[in-house]
Amino acid sequence: MAYAELYCQSYFSFLHGASSPEELVRAAAALGYSALAITDECSVAGVVRAYRVIRDQALPLKLVVGSMMRLNDLQLVLLCPTRAAYAELCRVITAARRRGEKGTYQLAEWDLMALRHCLVLWLPTGSAQDYHWGEWLVKHHATRLWLGVLRQLRSGEHHYLAQCEALSRQFSLPMVACTGALMHHPERLPLQHTLTAIRLNHPVSEVTGALLVNAERALRSQEKLAKLYPNALLKETQTLAARCEFCLSTLRYEYPEEVVPEGVSAMAWLRHLVHQGQQLRFPEGVPSSIQATIDKELALIEELDYPYFFLTIYDVVQFAKERGILYQGRGSAANSVVCYCLEITAVDPRQIAVLFERFISRERNEPPDIDVDFEHERREEVIQYLYQKYGRERAALAATVICYRFKSAVRDVGKALGIAEPQLEYFIKNVNRRDRSQAWQSQLMALGLAAESLKGQQFIRLVNEIMGMPRHLSQHVGGFVISRGPLYELVPVENAAMAERTVIQWDKDDLETLKLMKVDVLALGMLSAIRKAFAMVQAHTGRSLSIAEITRKQDDAEVYAMIQRADTVGVFQIESRAQMSMLPRLRPANYYDLVIQIAIVRPGPIQGDMVHPFLLRRDGKEPVSYPSEGVKAVLARTMGVPIFQEQVIKLAMVAAGFSGGEADRLRRAMASWQKNGELLQFKDKLLNGMRERGYSAEFAERIFAQICGFGEYGFPESHSASFAVLAYVSAWLKYHYPEIFYCAILNSLPMGFYSAAQLVQDAKRHGLQVLPVCVEASEVDHSVVKTAQGNALRLGLRLIKGLSQQAAAHLVAKRPAAGFGSLSALRQAGVEPATLAKLASADALRGFGQDRYNTRWALLDNSVTLPLFSAQAQLLETVMPQPDEFATLHEDYATLGLSLGKHPVTLLDEAGVLPRFTRQQQLASKPHQSLVTVVGLVTGKQAPGTAGGVTFFTLEDDTGNINVIVWAGTARAQQQPYLSARLLEIKGIVEREGEVIHVIAGRLNDLSPLLQRLKPQSREFH
């Protein structure tokens, strides 16, 4: 007798379910079930994942969509027989979730009374209240009501079973068997116990009464079920499952209609706007080749019925344009000529005519790919515009599933097992996750975890199992779903943690699975910086700039010469140490070189061993060859080496014969294979397909290795093309308007790789005059001012730690044209004592004639606030001792995060406490492979996901930045200085390759104690 499980919770019933939807459906199919209902609590967050596995793996299993809900002591499972029932369920979940705070729900009786389509599975508790609820449910849902019977083999279960039978007779309800599964296999019971302890915030040993007493809440074999339930109850599961005909594949997305004027078709309106944009983008006339591309793109948009999507994006960017919010579109569709004419992107198609064979994938049946980046400081205006235009009922953000990672897994599992928190923090602090050659399990044992003990074994197993499991839903960084009708009829909507935000219960992968559209409204700090730079150029020179104008100019050779020297601190995308080390080798000289540069310094090409072959072929040291014309068509523009994600996907179609659907599944597997290893399922098909088409086994294996290298790290060409525009524009600004460039970047922090201190040091190395924060001259933001020596960068009040934006703005508004002139004038202007103290500590009152120490001493004298002394303009004479340079440096970093005085390395060297060392400027004179000692502040660590486990350190001395490579073995042997040093002495070997200079670290010595309390913070990226 076939069986259908109608009550099953995945790990999207957070901290209840212990198995993924994918594991549950695979296990159900293996057990021979005919159907499985995924019924997470007040949620449908897991159903799409279950649907995708059943569809892609052709499992002989029917998926039933439903949800379990609680109202006081009433527990129900609602199942969806039809599309109308599904819309009803989503509406109920939305209403309950919107009433509660994030992560909770409040179900009301009215929600259940209003049900007209859902099938209702009632789960009695065995209490006296069951009779009340039985009467209530029969009154409202008599024809769609079943009584679910759970056999959990608990003590006293015969009383519960007797009550179920009595309720069934009294209310004439059919009984049906159900498991209430929380696990796909009994071996997950320890994990389920751990999740329960985490949920209750107590160790497992203290919550034994709340734990499952056995593993009967796992999916069970049909043989076991036949022994537990009468045949009639098992047969009834089939009856219910047969009534549930709804399938997620029937969901259809309908675009909002507001973006099209009444009486005009969407396609006609799109053609009109494109024609209008052509006149703006091509004032001298549209070249015939470009016009042919436009006609082809519009025909494809019409064929695939995507005009509303492009019009929706156009509406959003026009709002941003009207508000003066800088933006830039990216993605394969964004880099079309149509999007250039619609002003969605500034990428000139004449620069990328050879880039794209298509901008919408007809053969892979993919929706258009357009992400729009907006200024990070003003994106909220765009988000609120969407909410206001479409309403909360029709617009919401996609979800992001927040999963357990190593640190959170160690903390939560450790607490559940009763391990002391100090020991857990010790583990977390000292495990080097950058070291991919030594497993964290081995490192924990080396740190003192007793792996031979039962608790130690449980800890390692449970941490391993819980990593990657969802912890809660959060909001996507900017993926909006907008619908024509109420969104809650398509997917439930719930409150986000942030006020004025709502999110749906599906993430971007779920939306992609169901081919549902989302509009990506993303935030990018560089756009804020560029907009501010453009405004300053206009104010200081009268010149009006735009991204499109700069990109329409021919490639500026001087700008590219600066890029080739790796003089790119602050420049978008090519400012990291890994990028800087590649720039002098790749030597980008035009826009498309920059596109490749951005994409090639990624773990995908590095792990796939594509970087060196490309450089050799580019330099003419290795011949460029192709095994077939088909492969040549895919790889010709990158010299036969796959650099971009699109090329890898296309190779699978051209060389291995993948269909569009198979290529789409390959792309998904690439995106997640580090988590689940799904990519290996395609190995045989890829290798066999290439061999059948005449490619050598060596070529086939190399291509598969490259595909694996791209797993989770591949970078699309379309995105790189858009980023290259911003990289070039920011580099152009740095070269032509350096003081404005640094000012704009500083005013847009936090963003990028570098702190304010590093940016100021770089500005000074470029010969820029940097003026200190001054209450008489500084604005709230940093500013460019004219001095006798030319333009200078004046640091702003925003730099002072603890000084609010409001207090800084008040101070500037009250400042007379001639300045305050005295401390008493500041007091009379209503500046708060706390603000005065912060200004004094930051040495922003030095313009009154005294240093920070004497000024703070004067602030302690309250007599000047009395009427008799209110006119006193000068600070009292004091005999405060003059502070040394170390104390001043410490105060600068403590109050501003940077210092315009001597560099810490200079001071330490002058004090004679540093060993003999080579400065950054002296490295150029050192021969290749020579021994060297360098000393510097650790200002950055970057650990790309490369197989060798290399970490790029940035050491800053008083002459510049030193690039240091630390191999995994070196890091492992000297873990303490590697992980925690702020001032490092490194003994190593100079490596030179062309203009690139690295120091390969050998010995790491932690000199941090020399800094005492002075600790400039590093920026760590891993």
C-alpha cells in the first residue's frame, strides 16, 4: 500500500526541523512514498527547494504544499488542493506574520474561519480542549476536515489514540495517518535535540523534558507504518494527496501595469522610449550596425514578452535621475543597446560590440538579468519610492536565508552541550579559517578539544551538521518583487527586522526556479563617491561631468599608465592587493582589458589555472589554439582561456552537447557546489559529451577542472563590463582631479578596502596637502579648499569619533563668517560641553592658540561661563607639559582614526626600538630572491579562495604599502602573529616579476607591544 506523508517540517521551521527539504524529498522517494507534504510552521519557505529537486532529478514523488499552524492549543496543517487554496494559504500566513514581530506570528480565529479552499488536517493534543476545537472546526470546515493521528510511541499513547477515535466518532471525521516528520533519517535525532536546546537557550541537559524521547519523528519505512496504523488510515493519506493537484509550476508572474500609459501597448511604449533615447545617446545619428542590434533586441524582447520588465527598470532609474541619484545598471540584459538607450546603463555599446552574442538567453529560457546599483547613501529613497508607488500589498524584498557559519555554529552547539563560553571564544579566535589545508576539526584538537571524549566527538559532528543550516530569514540586499495583484497571493509576506521593510519568504534562487521576476535595487558606495566628485568638479571648475560622458571619450593613455603602475588605492574593483599585484602584469590598456582584469583576479580563474595561460598567450609566449571552431567562437576574445562564467556555461553546450535546461542546472550546481557537491553529478555527462564530439580526454578533464574552479566564484562578463566602467571613471577622477577624488572617497566611507588613515597616507604620498580638522575652517564633510600652494584637502568634522552629525551641523551653522575666535564664543553659540570635549581631544580647537591638552585643561575652568567672565576671549595661560610625539599620535588615532603627524614606524625607528629593516621605497633596489626584513602596520589581510591558501598582507610603513604573501604553512607555524599582530616584522624573500614586488614571508615577529595602546585597525577580507 503506497503512503503519502502529509505532515512534515523541514529546517525552515527554524530550530525545529533537522533536515533540508531536499533531504526529505529524496528520502521520501527512496522509501517509496507516493507524495510528501512540506508543511513548515506558518511558512512556505522550503517548498520551492523541494519542488526543484523533484523536478530536476525526476523523482517519482508528488509534492504537496502546506503549512502547520498553531492557535493557542489548536494545531492544524493546511494543505493546498488548488491554486485558489494556495493563494488563501499565502494570505493567512501573511496576515499572521505581519501581526507579529520578525520571526513570530499571531494567528487569529478569523484567519481560520475565512478559509474556503484549503484542506484542514486537525492534530488533537489529547486534552479536554480537543472537544471544543472539534466542534468549532466542524462548524466552519466540515467538508474539508480530517483528523490526523500521530504515532510517536510515547508513554501513555494509548490514551491519546482512544481520544482520537472518540473525536472521530463524535464529529464524524475521517482519520488519517501522519508522522509529523522533523528529520529525514533517525540519525539526525542528536541534531534535533541540539536545535531544541538552542531554541530554548539552555543546555541539552537542562531541557530533557522538551526533547523528543525517540526518533519516531523521522520519515519511516512503509513496513513500519503498516505495523503502526490500520490500513484505512494509510489509505486515507492517498485520498488526501490525490485531491492536492496544485503545483508550483502553475504560478505565473504578472507585471505591474502602471509603467505603461493608458491606451498604449507595453511593446509600443518601449519602442517609443528607445527611439527617444537613441536621439540622446547618438546625437550624430545611430550607426547602421547599432540600429540593427537595437531592432534585433526589441524583436527578442517582444518574442519573449519582456517589455514590462524593461519598462519597470526604466521607471526606477528615471526616478533616480530626477532626484539626482547616481546609478548604473549591470548584467547581460543591462549591457544591451536597448538599456543604453533607456539610460539604464552607461556602457557604450560601441565599446562592447564584441562582448555579447545575446543579452537574453532564449535557449536557456532565463529571465533578463539586470541589477541596478544606486548610491549607497541614497538607495533608501529608491526603495521607499517603490513601496509608495506599488503599495505594501504589491511590493516586497526577496528573502536571504541566513545560515549557520563556523563561528555561530561553534557558539550555539557549544552552549547546547554545556561547554564554557570562554573556551568557545578561545576556539573561535584561534582557529585559522584562512588555512584551507588544515581542517578546523584538526585545529580544534590542537587547541585542546578532547576529541576522544564523547562530548568532543558530539561537538565536532554537530558543528559540522549545523553549518549551512538556515537560522532565520533576512532581507535581500535589494531584490524587489513587484506584482500586478496582491503579492501575498503569490508568496507570503512578512515583516523584516528593519522598520518600513517587508520581505517575501523566498530567496533569489527560489524566484529563479519558478521564473518569477525580481528587480534588483542595490547599493554601491563608489557611486556615492563619483556623484560627490562630479558635484565638486562642477563647483570648483564649472565643468559638468557624467559617467556616460567620460566613457564616451577615447581611452585615456595616461589614466591607463597610472593603472598599470598599480597606483589604484581607492579605485573601484582594482584596489585590492590581489588586483594590484596583477595590474603590472596584465597591463590593461583599454576598456576590454579592464573587463578582463576585473574578472581574472577571482578565485574561479585562479583555481581553474587560467591566469598564467592567459598571461603567456597575451605576451606571445604561448600559441593560441582551439580544438574546434565552436570552441573558438566561445573563447576567441579571451585567447582560448575561459575567464567568464558565461563562457564556461556556453562551453558545456558547444563542446559537451548540453541542452539549455541542462546548462541552466549546471550553472545552479556551480553556484552551490561548495555546499552540496552537486557539480560532480555532471562530470560523466561533460566528459562523455566532449569525447563523443571528438575532443581529447585531456581537454575534457581540463575543462571540467576549470568548471570546478568556477564553482561559487565565477564572475559574469556582463557584470565585469559594467564594473569596468566605474573602475575607469574612478581612475580617471583620481588622475585628473586627485584632491577631489580623495575627498569624495573619504566622504563616502565606509566603502572599499581602505580606511581613512590609509587613504590620507596615499594622498600625502601623491603630494597632496592635507589640512587638519579645525573648528574654524572644517565643514561637516571633508572639503577641497584653495591655499597659497594650490588646492588642499581639509579634513571634516565627521572624522571626529563620537561627534554626531547633528552636533557637527549645528556647530557649522552657528559659526560666524570670521570664525568663532575663542572658546567662550563657542560656548555662547550653544555648543554642548560634551561636544567641546570631543573637539578639544581631536585637536580641532588648536586654531585658538593652544594644543589639545591645554584646551582640555581650560575646559575644566567653569569660571569663564559666568557672566562676569563671558567676554574673555583667550584661553588661560597654563603650564601643562608639552606632550611627546607618541602621546600626540595616540590621541590622533584615538579621536580621529588617523594622524597627519609622523608615521608610527617613523617614531618607533627614531626611538631606536625597531630592528634594522628595509622601507617600501627601498625594495625596488633589492635584487630578486634576496633576503629582506620589512616592518609595518598590518592594514589589510585578503585571503582569496585559492587552493594554495595564500593570504595577501598589506604592511604600511612610512614610505608606502608593502605587498606580503603568507603561505598556509607559514601561517600555521606562526599562528599567533599571523592572526593578531598589528605591527609586524617580516623576514622574507623579495620576489620580482616585472614591476611587481612582493615579499614572501618566512619569519613573522609580532611587534605590537611597541605600539602600547595605539592600534590602527586593519581591514580584513576573507
